[in-house]
Amino acid sequence: MSENENVIRDGAPVAEKPKNNPRGFKEWLRKKVVALKRAPHLIALVVMLAATVFFMFVLFPLSNAINTCNKSVTASGICQFIVTLLSLLMLVSYLNAFPKRKKPNIFFIVLVFAMIGAMIACDAVIMKETSGYLADQYARLAEASEETKKNIMDSIMAIEPVRPFMITHISLLAASAGVFALLPVYKRLINKINTKVELETATENMQGGIDIQED
């Protein structure tokens, strides 16, 4: 089979098989690192976003647990509202703390840390009040009649998830504050990564010789 027959078969051009690019992933990774060098604060933003999304997911069962406690808890309702509000304001303030092509805004940086501290304090209040109510329900369960045991067990089942929810949210908020505080450290480490493109020689890029044919 001649060379022309490899290119054209029965008058129809044959599409060449795509060649694997071994440097494709490396180039994609290099571009990501370059983008991260320009905006290393996005790492802390991802952790804060995870904390906010998690709290929004557990907001309904948390509200149900607080409503189950009724008047036995005094500050959990307002604390829940504060955490919901600050979870969104934290993200907005963090984005405003790092405007493009400008120096970081110290006011918003301090404000973000203050919001994280306030949310951790509110989570601790919710966990303390619901845990106290839960202990009372367990104490009542030992002396309750068969008719009231079902209602008490329903209350216990609604309130028990609150503690692990709050512990997880506090852990995510603490991680957000830690990653944010360590921004200058890993910013220097990221900037040390070599992302320069090394130009290959013409002979390395050349995949075959040049055919010179006489007419």
C-alpha cells in the first residue's frame, strides 16, 4: 500500500488518529498552580464555603431540634439565626477582603475572624442548651409511663444529632480560621513552585524528516 493510499482510501480522506499528549496533564496542572499563585486566598475560601454549605444542610434538623425543646432553651433560636446570617456575610466579607489588583483590606480580614469567633460561640451555646435538655429527657424517660415514653423518645431522636452537627461545624470554622491565618505561609510556599515553561528544541519537537520530491 502506497503512502497516498494511507491518506486517501477510495477517494475519501481518512481522519488521523489523535495523538496522546503526555504533557497535557502537566500543562493543566501548571496552569492551575499559576492561577493559585495569583489568588492563594481561594484555598481558605473553599474551607469557609464548606462550613457554610454544611450548616445550610443541617439547618432544617437543627431548627426541628430547637423547636422540640420549646421554652427549655432560651438563646438557641437567636443563636441559630445569627449563625445563618454570619455564614453568608462571612463569605461576602472574605471576598471583599481581597479585591483584585489591590492590597488586602485589613478591616474585612478582622471582620471575618470576628464572625468566625461569633459563630463558634453561638454553636457552643446551642450545643450546651440542647445537651442539657437532652439530659433532662433521659432522666424523665426512666420514670415515665408507657404512654409518655414515645413522646420522650421522639424528642430525644430529634435532639441527639445536634451535638455532632455542632462539633462538625465548629471544626470546619476552626479549620477556616486556621487556613486563613496561615495564608502568608503557604502563599510563600506556592510562589516557590517553578511554573516556567521550558521551550523544547526544534529537534525535540520534530517528529519526522522533511521529504523533498522533485517534480
